Amino acid sequence: MELIRGLHNVRPRHHGCVATIGAFDGVHLGHQAVIANLLKRAAALGMPSAVIVFEPLPREYLAPKDAPARIMSFAEKYHALQALGVDRLLRIRFNEGLRSMSAQQFVDDVFVAALGVKFVVLGDDFRFGADRQGDVEFVRQQGERYGYNAGPTPTFTIDGERVSSTRIRQALEVGDFTTAQALLGRPYSMSGRVIYGKQLGRNMGVPTANLELRRLRSPLSGVYAVDVMGADTSGPLAGVANVGVRPTVNDSIKANLEVHLLDCDANLYGKRIEVIFRHKLRDEIKFDSIEQLKRNIEKDIEDTRAWFAASGSSTEAL
């Protein structure tokens, strides 16, 4: 999948496509329905498919402290859309200029002048533009003017309720990974490259792989039993992960992810791994000392082994 970094990098060869636009946070089953519609339309017209996203997300730009926690980092979103078969991903920087751009100007500048769309696929509730005029009907009317077609994707529901990023965030917040998986169509995970940390875990005899979450806020906080993919093994390795701000060792507000593999001391630095969340063990706690933290980490490891043994979810933990 080709990543186009900004409108200024759109080239004449990108003119002529079938496009959709949205946040696509989580690339959940509702999003997947939109993408399936996009790919179907693109195949029928013999044209490439293009997904348009904003970075940062508009609500992150407008009110970063109050913005919803991201289900996915941009890199995770890229890989998820690539796996679905999307041809191009256009990432547009959300700034003051885009904030003040009307729906009409967006259609003129992006859909028509830059991309030369032949069909626009939208979620049935998506709106864009400073005046919020950019809905399905508006885009369809503009298509009559400019010579492209447009249409919505029907609402995707499970158990009579709309599948949405909000529902997934609510499930993740309480550690309900069964519901999150049902809405996502896959287990919830976080991925990224392992970076060097402060080596505190290794000094305590529990080495951890550290991942930057690359998002303003995490949808998870606490200690979890996890499976880890990407550690040069044929299958998942069981582990215990902490997602949070490490209140015992620093006062940072930036969340990070640390994972300790059970019975494995593989060197993961620089490798891209996927951490799949299976069960929440406890909330994040600020301990009075490093020694107390160490004792609780040892208990977390015991609890993780016990959970995997009881659930039968991973043989690697036994």
C-alpha cells in the first residue's frame, strides 16, 4: 500500500481513484464494511482504492486533553488497512487551514483537483468540513456537478447496536476483551518496535521489552496477561504487560507499554512485536518503594501463569 504524506505529495498519477474518508480508529468491523464497499467499487471501475485520513485526529488537535484515547497508532492503522487490500493511504495533516476549510472547498481541492475521484464511499454518519455540511447527500450532489458518483455504506451492527470506536474504548477501559474482539473482528493488540528503556526491570531480574505507544492517550491502563508475537518464534509467547505512566519510578504523564516474557529472555531490541491483550490482572498502582514494586511484579507473574494455566489460552506459559 502506498502512503501519500500530505496533499503536496499527490502526483498526476494519483488522479483517478475510488476514495473514502474517515478516522478509521481501530479499523473495526464497521470500518471493514466501508473498506469492503470501497474495494468492490474500485474493482468494478478498474481503479485504485484510496483511503483519506487526518493526522492528528481532529479532536486531538482541537482539544488534546479531552480527546478520546486512540485505539490504534497511525502505524497500526496503516498495517491494518494494508492487510485489507487498500491501494493508497492519503494522510492529510489536520491544522488550522484544514480546520477552517469548508466542505465545498474540501470537495473542490481534495476529491476533484487532487484525486480526481470517480466514486466516493462514505460511512452513513460521517461529516466533514468547517460547516459540517459534508455528509453523504452533499458529496452526492457535488458528484452530479463534477461527474463522480457517491454512496453510503449501511450501518454495521452487532446485537442490534452500532459497531463504533466508542463501544470498543468502553470495553477496553473495563478489560472486556471478549466484547472488544467481537467488535474489532480480531483480538485487541498494540504493536511497535522495541526501544531501550531504563533497564529497571532487568536490574530487578524481570527484563521487559518497552514500546512507545505513539498516541496522546492509551485506551488501556493496568497490568495484563498477554501473548506476544514477533519474537522469532513460530507462535505466541505468554507474558505480563504493564500499560501506564509508571508512577512508582517517574512522574511522566506519557503512557508506555512494558512486557515481560515468561520463561524467555530473547533480545527484542529493534524488533517489531505485537502484544495481544488477553486478561486484565489489576489497575496500575503507585508503590512506596522499588522493593515493593518488585514483589508485586513477581506476584503479577504468578497470577499470569495461573490465568494461562486455567484458561488454556497459551501453552507457552506452562
